[in-house]
Amino acid sequence: MADILTLTTDFGLGEYVGAMKGAILAVDPDATIVDIDHNVRPQDIRHGAYVLYAAVPTFPFAAHVGVVDPGVGTKRRALVAVCEGAFLVGPDNGLLIPAARRLGLKEVRAITNRSLARKEISDTFHGRDLFGPVAAHLLTGTKVKDVGPTIKDFVDLDFGRPKKEKDGYSGVVITHDRFGNVITNLPRSLEGKAWSIGDRLRVSLRGYELTIPLVRTYGEVQLGEFLATYSSSGFLEISRRESSAAGHLNVGPGAPVHVVRT
């Protein structure tokens, strides 16, 4: 099987993605490069972390490069997260960590071996000059120990833990997807404990109060109606059929959410 290397960035399709692919193929000409998403919202680390979290478990053994990097060129470190069945390569800003933990994080290493990078490293394009080539080297046989030392003080990022309240659960918004579905950190494991499919939920979200049905899928309500369902990654999401719940509610990452079964 050809080496699989995935890319997730906030670059948009264009010359930056093309240049990254060229740098990867210069190291591993036989690599199969898969574009996961280049439409992560610019500088939105949490959105990029969710995209990786949602996508990377579907791959066989692969190297995953994530570049949402507002700190590029500063003293922030470059990392390799070594996981069960994968490497994740990118900046030390939390971007890689939720996906790495979902896969089974073994260790995190700082990239200090600059011989694995391109000869000249731009201050503003580490995706091309550092992350992509390092990932390609790992796929072609470079040992993880040769990348650099293990570290424990990497920047952590998680999606938070919901809190049980007297009348329900409180959590936060992780992100919203391109359809405007608002994805919370309330996990599917609450199904059967706090509420069940078919229940009506009262949702408090950034000043809005909604009473909406918990359904299996969007087509179970009328056009334009709000609903709650589960994202494909197993989190409760607040949606609006064939419309944008995020746009209507004007919510972003970190917004508090409270959910009660009525």
C-alpha cells in the first residue's frame, strides 16, 4: 500500500497547498496525499482540531499534517504526536491533541532535527518547509526518536467536560460546520441517561432559549425548524433544517450551552 499523508489547513485551495504537496513529494514521490480540509476558518485552532478529530480515525496507518498556525515564525514549537496507527505533525498550539488522544496518544516529540526540513525554512510557511517534509520522512523510514526529544509540556487542548446540573447538563460549543450545525461537547454517552431520541429539549445558548426535538436526522422536522441530533463524531449538535443554526444564533467556539429534557 502506498504511504498515506493527509493535509488539514486553513489555507484554502491554491498555491500554498500546491507548494506543500511539492515539498512532500520531493521526499516521498510515492506518497498518496489526501486533502481532508483546507477550509478551516482562518486561525481557528479549535475548528481545525475538530476537523482532525472527526476525520483521522477513518484512515489506515497514515501521517496527518495539520496547519492552523497563527504563531508561525514565533518561538512556538513544532511537534510530532505519535499515536496508535498514525503520526500527527504540526504546531504546538493544541491543534493535534484531541485527534491524537482519540487515536491513542503514545508520546509527543518536539521537532529539533532540522535535517528533516527543507534547506531553507521560511518564517511564515512551516507547512511547506517543515511539517510536510517531516511527515514524509517518517513515512519513508525515519525513526521517531530521530525527530527530536519527547516533551510533556506541549500545549493542550480538549473540548471540555460537560457538567451535570440539577436540571440537566451544561457544556460549551466546540465549533460549527459548514452547514451551520452547532456542535457542542455534550457526548452521545448521555443518551439514555439524560435524554433519549424523541424527547424535547430546552436549550439555552448565548441568550437564546429553544425548545426543540431530539431526532435521528435532519429530515424529521420541517424546513427551517430547529432540532437537536448527534454529529457523526458523537456530540450533540443544534441544527436548523436546510439552514444555518450558527448564523441565526450567532454563536462561536466556547459559547456556553445548557440542555434540559422538558
